[in-house]
Amino acid sequence: MDDQPRISVIIPVINEEKQIGFLIDHIKRAEGGSVCEMIVVDGGSRDRTVQVAEERGAIVITAKKRGRARQMNEGAAAAKGELLYFLHADTLPPNQFDREILSAVKKGYGAGCFRLRFDMDHALLRFYAFFTRFKSTLLRFGDQSLYAERDVFEKIGGFDDLLTVMEDQKIVRDLRKRTPFYISEREVITSARRYKENGVIRLQLAFTLIWFLYYLGVPQAGLVELYNSLIRS
């Protein structure tokens, strides 16, 4: 009998009708047998996101409150797996990603992520993605995906649901205080759609400004207002 830990894939969504079906199908093809469920946590979509996810066989939860951190926490609370794998709707994990996560956990890495590659060939995007191979927490963002052992996740209190932006930076810092953090040599492939909509340089400058102000201690309300004013989504 296989006594390997089970992996729950948790996907926060809002209006992802065009992406969610493709992602679920991709996970089914890519996983190596350790994914026990895919939980799609909807933040109030107005399109067919929920219907498409259900048609593809995912468990769908309607979040009590919209917000990526809140949605991921609600997904974690409903999950059955001993390992939690948080994945953005526009990010595709590599083949056999679950087997690599299990291998890392066996080596003592209670949390970790993958490197990043964009689905658009652009010199600056390749440059940005190159830095995700380094270990610094300052370079960890949600589109790299994130796994965590359930007990470690619960001990740190999960994602800080008071954060609307930069929740990924906060949780990686918290996780690293509890467990060694694994960074894969392989990449997830994430969509460059926001870069196409906003312009590569413009969007990266906006992200960098928000990141910098977060570490200067600017309150979330100010960061969210800036995000909404600078970034088309």
C-alpha cells in the first residue's frame, strides 16, 4: 500500500473561464499519481469559471471573502492532503511536479517552489525569470507556485489574510522560519498576459515600486490603491 503523502492542489480564481479548464487538464496529465484533489476557490467570478472547473472534475469552493490570501486559506482548510500545493490559474507546473515535491519533502524541505519561465519569448522576461533560481526570499512570488506541509502551514497561521498584495513574500518568510525551503531547478510556465496588456517594462516597474514600498512599510490600503491605478488587469 502506498503510504506517500497526498497532495491537494489549491487554485484561487476570479474570472478565469479561459484558463481554468486548460490548467486542470494539464495537471491531470502532468501529475504522477500523488494529487488527491484539485480545489478551485472562487472569489466571485462573473463568467463560467465555476462551471468549467466543475465540468473538469475539480472541487469548487466559493470563498466567503474575495482576496487571494483568504481564498488560499479557505482552500487549505477544506483540503484532505497532507501536502498543500498553491497554484495560480495561469501557471502550469512541470511534468511529474508532485513526485519532485514528495522527493523534496523526504529530504527535509517542508516547503518550496519552482523556478519561473514566461510563455512569451522576450529578453526582459527571460532576465526577470533568471533571478528566480536564487535563494533570496525577496525573489519569491506566487507565480512560482508554492508547496507546504500541512502542519507547517498551520503552525505559521497560513497566509496573512489581511494582505491583499505581497502575501507571497510574507508567507515564504514565515515558512523559512519553520522549515528548510526548497527551490527546484525546474520551472513552472506562467502567462505573460499582464505584461502584454500593460507593457513589459511598465508592468515590471510597477511591480518593483509596490515591492519596494511594501518593505518601506507602506500600509496595504496605499499599496492596493497604487496597484489598481498602475496595473490593468
